[in-house]
Amino acid sequence: MDDTERLAAYDAFAADARAELARTDERMGELRAAGKVKTATYRQLFAARLTLKEIDRRLAEHGL
């Protein structure tokens, strides 16, 4: 894998992580609106969102 392919792979990873973060936020909003913030699903999404936000922060820190 050359540098160009490698950068494209990182860009694709960044886009995928950000898309997943957006979907997670959307799903959490739906659950919040339904008053289901104490469910296991909401808590799992909350944990996933924390991880995805950290990934996004690190990617942004490195200019991706």
C-alpha cells in the first residue's frame, strides 16, 4: 500500500467514524424523545458515542 492509498484509507475511516457518530447521536435523540434514557440501548449508545467522539477528536487533531 503506497502513501496515497494509505491516506485514502484514513480519510475513509474518518468519514465512516463521523457518519457512525451522527447515526448514534440521531438514535440517542430518538430514544431521548421517547423518554427512554435509562434503557440498556441508550447506555450502550452513550458509551459508543464517547468512543466515537474521542476518535473524531484525535482525527481532527491530526488534520483528518
